[in-house]
Amino acid sequence: MLQRLSTGHIVWRLDESCSGSLSPKLIDLLSKWAQRSFWSREAGGLLLGFVDNETEGLLGEFATTPGRGDRRSRTSFYRGPRHQQEAIEWNRITDGRGTQLGLWHTHLELDPTPSQTDLEDCCNVLATGKFAVDGILYLIVGTRSIGCWFAKSGSPLVLLGYFPHE
């Protein structure tokens, strides 16, 4: 379901009404937060980008990153309210075109899988958030690959696939 283009973009299609891409810049940013050392703490944030007007495809371009107000440990990450403020600012500086597309965080796994806490967080975000399309991207950055899922309210996460760090 995932394919890397010669431009470095990762593209995906779940069905005719659900597709998107992740930019090389976003992939590089997320890869830098992988927990590669024993003392690395989990990291995470929001996925930001655009919705293509013609296809309603999700175009991932940027992400919020850990900082002030977050709580991080080796095996957990809590997003502080600053992430939502940065998403609002993203929307402002993109003249109302930029939006929140989903969530991301890291795991201490080669090829990561969502934990029960992850599934509950995703359900909570879907239930309380407002999104430009009917669903969100959910990325987990492992030590070898990045796992990519699509989530809709009331439905289980759908694995789109894994792609290796560059």
C-alpha cells in the first residue's frame, strides 16, 4: 500500500476515496527522532499538511516536535497543549489551507505496532478533534522503519505499511 517515489515522497492509497503522500522533508524530520540509543526518550507530535482539493488526499508536509509542556520517558510520550497551538499557527501561516492530518510518535521497536495506550489516544483524538477529512494518519517511528496507519472514528486502525528510515 505504500510506495516510495523517485522524489523521495511516500505515497499511499487505501481505496478510491482515501490516499495521500508524505514529503521527504517530513520523513527526514520524523527519522531524526527515532529512539536509536539506550537513553532515548519517546517523542511525538502532530502531523501537519494539506488536503488536496481535487482528490481529498492527505499531503503530509510538517510535524510538531517535542518541547515545552510535553512529558517524555523511555516508553511514553504525552503531548502538551503547545502542539495544538502550533497547528493553529500552521493554519494561519498557510492562509487557512494547512491543517492537522494526524499523530506521530516513536517506539523502541524495529517495526513498531500500536500499543493499547496508542489505540486509546487515537480514538480519543478522533472523538474530540475536527479534521478536514473523515480520518487521520497515525505514524509510529521505530528504530528500523516507520509504520503508517489510517484511522477512522469507530473503526480499527488500518495498516498502510512500513517504510525504512533513509
